[in-house]
Amino acid sequence: MPKIFVSRALPQSAIQMLIDEFSQESVSVFPEDRVIHRDELLDGVRGIDALLPILTETIDVEVMDAAGAQLKIIANYAVGYNNIDIDAATQRKIPVTNTPGVLTETTADLAWALILATARRIGEGERYLRAGKWESWAPQLLLGDDIHAKTLGIFGLGRIGAAVARRAKGFNMRIIYNDSTRKDPALEEELGVTFVDKPALLAESDILTLHCSFSDETRHAFSSDEFSAMKSTAVFINTTRGPVVDETALALALHAGEITAAGLDVFEEEPKIHPELLKCENALLIPHLGSATKETRAKMAEIAATNIIARLKGGTPPNCVNPEVL
């Protein structure tokens, strides 16, 4: 009977999939809906065949060795997997899987929620109202910026970036993008986007939204030089990975008026938030909600369960990020 450890409470549909394929006794779920402590994680993985962690947990050599030689799969509950030591897993011939594709449209929706709310100062408006400061309608009260007919800049035109672009067409926007490689002309035509270099992206964007992957090359891809090159009226949005942005530089830019506002769903050292960002009234900050819909979080869990089932049944997990081990 295989042993499966799930490190955080997940939608029940996925847990039931594992129970139905194996048994109730095979599946162990960390019983408290909170961040698992390191010693609890090391204890929970001992002797298991499959591990289903979430993206906030570091799965390194220590965890893999604690699990033992019979560990057959690490099925991450996330699209990203920089929380897992892929090299160590590959050396041990352990496939690592993720949950791609399913959250593309949902995250694009969230990016647009941030674009709209940040440009129109919704967060500031709600705080103003709840504080009892609103006395009457006023011509100059909390003036934001129009979105329609403006220039949207997209940094990283992958699946999510493309989905954001499709939505922008409904706002009659000029859409420009920058990526490590230029996309196929047919895709550019379909999306109505124009490729520009990074300096042009910075100089021309009224709203700049990040959708690149995270790597050594993109760490702090947006720092003081980038913010000083942007329009003072620009709105900056990040729903990709926190370390792509130098938060100290962003806070300074917001305080100095180098850009007008920022909407952030991700942070450099989650759940820690840079203290200077917390002081920025022109920063809309939300707790990593990109995939946070009932439908998407359930689908993510079911994909992770499907990967585990395939591996433990002797098949090939469909979302393996290190296929050379198979």
C-alpha cells in the first residue's frame, strides 16, 4: 500500500481521487490548515512514496533524504517549482510535476482586477469610505486614470500574458510587449500586439504588467533604472513572481512620484511585505490571489493528484518538469 503525504489541506475532490485509487489509509493530510513547520514536514515525509507540497514549502535535499529512497514523485501544487531542488530530485531519479495551464485565464482575470482597481484608486477609495471621511461627491475626489485607449505594456508574452492581451482588446488599447524572443507574427496579429525592446516598453507604457517566468535572468528585472525610465503617470502591475521586482526601488519610486501607482499580488519574501510598500497609499497590495478561485484551486489539486496516480500506477505523470528521470 503506497503512502502519500499532502502538506496542506486541499480541495476535497483531489483528496478523494487519491483515496479512491488507493485507500483511506494511504493518504495522510497535514491536519491543520496553516503553514507546516519544518520539523513537521520532515516527520510527515518519512517513508512516503509520494509528496504533494505547496509552493511555499522548501523541498530540498534534507526533505528528500528524510522521505527515503522509495520516494517516487513530488507533485507540486503550483505552476512554479522554484521551491523544489530540481537538481537534487533529478539526481535521485524523482520526477517533479507541476499544475500548468489551468490557472492561465484565472490569473489573467486577476491581473485585470489589479489594473482596473489600481488605475481607478479603488483600494484608496474603500479605505477613505470606511474611515468615515466621505462627506459628498466632489469634482476632484480620488481622481484616477482612464484605461480605455491607453497603451498597455506586457513584459512576458506567455500563456498568461497573451490572455491579458486578449482582454485588453476590449478596452481598445494599444498593446506592446517585450519578451526574451519575439513571438510568431500570426500570434502577434491575433492578439493585436507589437514587439518593442525593453527601453521602449518602459517609455511608452501607460500600464505595465509583468508575466515573465522567474529565473536568475529576471531577478530584479525591474529596479531603480527601470522605474526612472517609466512615465510618471504609469501604473505598474505584478502578478508573476515577487523577486522579479526590487521592492526597495519600487517603494522609492512610488514615494518619489516616478510612477503613479502599483498593484502587487506577489512579493519578494512572502508573506513578509516590504515595510516601505506598506506606507505607500498608491500601492494596492493583495495576498497572492492569482489562482484563488474555487474552480481553479480545485483543478490544480486534481492535476497534482492525477500526476501522483499516474506515477504510483506505473505510468508517466503528465506534467513532469524533469522528464529525463523517467
